[in-house]
Amino acid sequence: MAEYKLELKGVCKSFPGVKALDGVNLSVRPGTVHALMGENGAGKSTLMKCLFGIYKMDEGKIFLDGQETTIKDPDDAMEKGIAMVHQELQPVLARSVAENMYLGRFPTHNYGPLKVIDHKKMNEETSRWLSELGLDYDPKALLSTLSIGQMQMVEIAKAVSHEAKVIIFDEPTSSLSDKEVDFLFKVMNDLRDKGVSMIYISHKMDEIKRISDDITIMRDGTYVGTWRASELTTDEIIAKMVGRELTNIYPEHNHEIGEVVMECENITSIHEKSFRGVSFNLRKGEILGFGGLVGAQRTELMEGIFGIRHLAAGTVKIHGKEVTIKKPADAMAAGIGMITEDRRGSGIVGCLSIKDNVGISVYNKFLKSGFVLDHPSINKVVNDSIDKLSIKTPSMNEQIQNLSGGNQQKVIVARWLANDPDILVMDEPTRGIDVGAKHEIYEIMEDLAKEGKAIIMISSEMPELLGMADRICVMCDGKLTGEISAKEDMTQEKVMSYATMF
């Protein structure tokens, strides 16, 4: 038996203007969970896409069970026993769970001279695989009826159904609740017991220490080293990832909190099972955290205030004056900006450049004669944003989809700041980005608070909530169940007590 189930040696990959991978190595032992770590932009996902055949390596070799092999494309990878659970889901929402599970490999049977999809077999097989993982979803249900977390579990079941010997998990828990994470880790432990090797990409240190056997760290497209997980402390992992010590990931609060800038009274959704009767206020220069468990309706509440969702009741006052917000344009006109939690789905426009992703919110301000864009002025706004937010990119004309998650998030922040809002709602502002990029986002938030911007931060990460918020509102089942104002009272236990107050 070979010492390693999978080896990558000397992998190099370049894109126009960027060398994404420079001589990277990875050696995965049989029946282990191997964590692949590094800051956003370190090259982790690029390396995995080379392994899975999405990208063609410029240099490097792949070995499976000690034998050198080549992987032409994802179909070839799956035939060779490699499956991948992608960070960014691409579900077909209008089709069933079973159809999503077997997309591209539908079982067929003969119908006269024709081959047709064998729906009975596909549904039975899907039910079997879901049952094996302890999932009770209906194979015939439309995928659109599932939550994001449930869709992620379907994607994991799909990878397992390939009976792969190597499974790549790229940020699999970014959309999962704590209960779903526990369930995923049970599945992974069962797979490990069966001899399956897994590559696990995550920025969540507690998960890495909990599930991984080995850790490989990358930095700026290069290989730093591989260690047994038990040999490294969290601080040592961070230092190796970022090339420096981050003694305190959360910046010191030096901003001053001023007068009330927004008052929300009795905000109630038109949907009976959503948010209802929520009242709170927000002050100038304040970072107001919103905590709660998955399904608490925090995002839905903010979407209602921002005009994305319809309200049945409630008033919003900005600087003491009541405003009517029926659509996002009304919110923007009132000085409110909103960074959504789904960066890929409703944040970036992946096929467009950084310039277009930032400028799209201010094009109407830079029109000559009412219809010709003033590109020099737009370029200045975008370049100023790149400098101010330290966005790592070859130029403003780079497609945003080529940037790391952390830099994509900075571009979205830049888009809203170009509008100079007084109030900025940030929904899960650091989801799916590494500890170094998180630190940079936190510093941006602190700087905005110093400038007098009022920030609402929705976060499902307890340390982030406790580390960044000046005040915390907690929701449960669509209601505001508690508010914590004093720093000394901000504890995980206190937040959780309010978050579970049914």
C-alpha cells in the first residue's frame, strides 16, 4: 500500500498578470482528513481546481496510490475516484433533489429505440444515498424548497454517491448551522473509517483542530509546509498562514458613538412566519451587532428595512424623519447601504471588472450630457477605493471573479462606500474569508465607525459578534428577544440565552 493516497508535486499555475501557484506540494495519507489552509488568494482553491481538472496545470505531477496520472477534466477526475464539494454552489433550483444529485450522469433505460431517464431508479438511488447519510429529504422535492444549508448537504451526498476515494471539501460549512456542521463531521468520520481520504479547506480554526489529521499551509501561491494537526496551536497556524503574528484579530475600539440616526418601530413582515414587531435604534459611529441562530430572521428583517421584502407594518425614521422605503432605491436615497450575505449570488457581478462592480452604484452620478459616462472620474473613484481598502488586484480592469473571496468582499464594500451612505448593513461580512482578510475587514469597519458611519453587522460567528459589536441585539424565531448594551455583559452564554428564547 502506498504511503500516500494522493500526491501533488511542484504544481505551477499562472493567469494573466498573476502567478497563482508556484511549486506547490500536497501529500494526503489514506483514510485521513487533510486540512489545506492559507489566506484568501493563497491558491488553495486554484490548487484543488487543478487536481479536479477544472484548470490545466502549467507544471507539476499528480500521483494516485503512488502511480503518476493525468486528469483531463472533472469527469476524468471522478472516474479516477476524486470528487469535489465546491465552495460556491451552483444548484438547479427548478429541478428535483434527485436530478441535482445525478446531473450529468442520469441513469437510463430503453424505451423502444430510445434511451430515456430512469426516474424510478434515480429517485431510489438518491433516497438510498440520502438515507445512508441520515438525511430525510424527499428525492422528488424541488431543490428550491430546501435551505442553503440543506442544499450544501445534498451536494455532499452527491460527492459521496460517486463512491470516491478522495473527496475535496472547499469551505463546506460556510452555509451550515452548528447542528449541520456536527452532522457533516459525523459523515466525514464515517468516511475516514472506510478509508476515504479527504482534503478540507476552511478558515474556521475550531473546525480545523476538531476534524483534521494533517495540515498543509500555503501562502501567496507557495507551499509553506505540512504538519500533524496535533503539533500546531491556533496561533502557530495563523502565523504560518499570514507570515506574521496577529496578536489581536479585532481592532481596538476608538470610535465615538453619537446621536440616534435610525429608529425602527414595529417592523413586521407580510409573511406570518417571518419577523414581526421588531423595534430598535442605531447611533452614529456605532457597530450594532445582530445575533441569533439560523432561521432567526435577521437577514429577512434587514431586507425588509432595505426594501427587498414587503412589510405589513412598521416605521423607519432617519435622523428623526420618517421615510418610506418600498424598494432598495428608496433605502439608498435615504442614505442606507446593504452588503448581502451571499457574496457570489447577490453581491458581485462575476463576469464584470472591478471597475464595473464598484462603479455600477455611482454611474448615474457621472454622466455627461445625461447619457455619456465620465470615465476619468469613475476611474478615480475606483482607484481610490482600491488604495483605501488595499484590494489586491493587477488593475481595476481585472474580472472580479478572479479575485480571492476577501478581496471580492472589499470590492462590494467599496461599491457602497462610493455612495457615501450614513448607514451600512453588513450581513455576514467575513463569511468564507481567511483570518488575515477578516482582520482587514474589521479594520475597515472600525475606520468607518470613526468617520461616523453607523453599521449594522449580522454575524453567526460568536467571537466576531462579541469582538466587534458595541451593542448586540439578539433575535429568535422572528422576534427581538434581547439587547446587550454593556461590554461586560456580552458573553456567549448571554447571547445564546436570548437566541433560544422561544
